[in-house]
Amino acid sequence: MNILVLGATGNTGRKFVDMALGRGHRVRAIMRSSGNLEDQTGLEIIKGDVLDASVLKQAAHGMDAIVSCLGIRKKDPSDPWSSLLSPEDFTERSARVIVEAMKANGMKRAVVISSAGVGNSWEAVDKDMREVIQNSSVGKIFHDLGNMEKVLEASGLDTLAVRPVALVNDDVSGNAQIVNRFEKTSKISTGDVAQWMLNAVENPNLFQQRTEMIGAMISS
């Protein structure tokens, strides 16, 4: 399979690229000149802006699926109130150019990272956490991700938004699963999320659900 990856230099994106190549897929990654990925057989790198529609259209040519590990960046990832480094509508805009590129190239499948608590999963979030989210920069991120999901759902394409609980940069645990709550202790590794997304891309059937909230206990 030929897979176009956005956000390939992030913690989840890097793991996704390695896993996809390890399974024999061909990967094409769009990244800025400041980014870097280890040169590997089957990996093609295109330098450019992921929000540039012309770049996306060209990069999507000949691809079977698009995987987006993009997300709004904060100055301090661990601080909910930290200022945003990305535009407040970053993932919504990325979804629009993804859909445009896919339709221009006759593509159908896209898998993207969202977050537990977005959209109809809001009530699954711990009450105290909801208060923090609503009153911090995270609320802006959730709003953007919700708009991203709406763009994909309205596209008529075969898309899946993966909603992980709190991310921990770690390898695959093998314990990833669908969850129905996002508690203070909920967490999942970037390796598990990357594996979940790759498995979704490889699934030959149309997605029956447009979103999946996932979590896993990480071994200490």
C-alpha cells in the first residue's frame, strides 16, 4: 500500500512511519525543511507546507491512503494553559486540504489523530478534567479537532478519526482497546496509537464508525 503521512516527524508520526515501512508499505511524508527523518528503504520525503493545497494534491498522487498525525502545538506541551504555537484552526484547515487532495486524486481513505473528549465523547471525560479543558488552551485545541472531524464526516470519504486518551511517548504495549471513559489516570502510548492507525489503514472494509476512542494501561 502507498501511504501519504502528515506529521511524520512527531512522536506518533515517526512510529507510524517505521511500522508502515516494517510491514512493507511505501510511505511518502510531507515535512518542512527543518524536520528530519532517518533515510529508509520505501520512504520518500517531500519538502513543503502541509496546509498548501497544491503540495498536498501533488503528494497524494498515486497514494492509496492519507494518515495525519498532525495536531496543534503548544509552547509547553505539559501545561494546559500554555500558549499555542499553531493557528487555532490548524487541524480543520489540514482536513480541508486533505479532502481536496483526496478527491482530486480519486482517493477514499484517511485516518487522522483527534482526541478523547472531542465531539460526542465529551461526556466521557472526567468532570474535573472537563473544567480544566474548558478554561485552558486545550479547549481551543478540542474545538479545532471537533471542526476537523466535521469536515471529514461531511466529505463523503472513508475516514476515521482516532481519539486517544492522554498520550505517553512510548513503544507498543499491546493493550490498546476501545474505551468509554477518559479518566485522570487514562493514558496510551504513541506506539499503540501508531499501531492502531496502521491497522485501520490496512482494514479492507469500510469504516463502520467515523471515530474511535482508545486507551491502554502503560506498564510502569
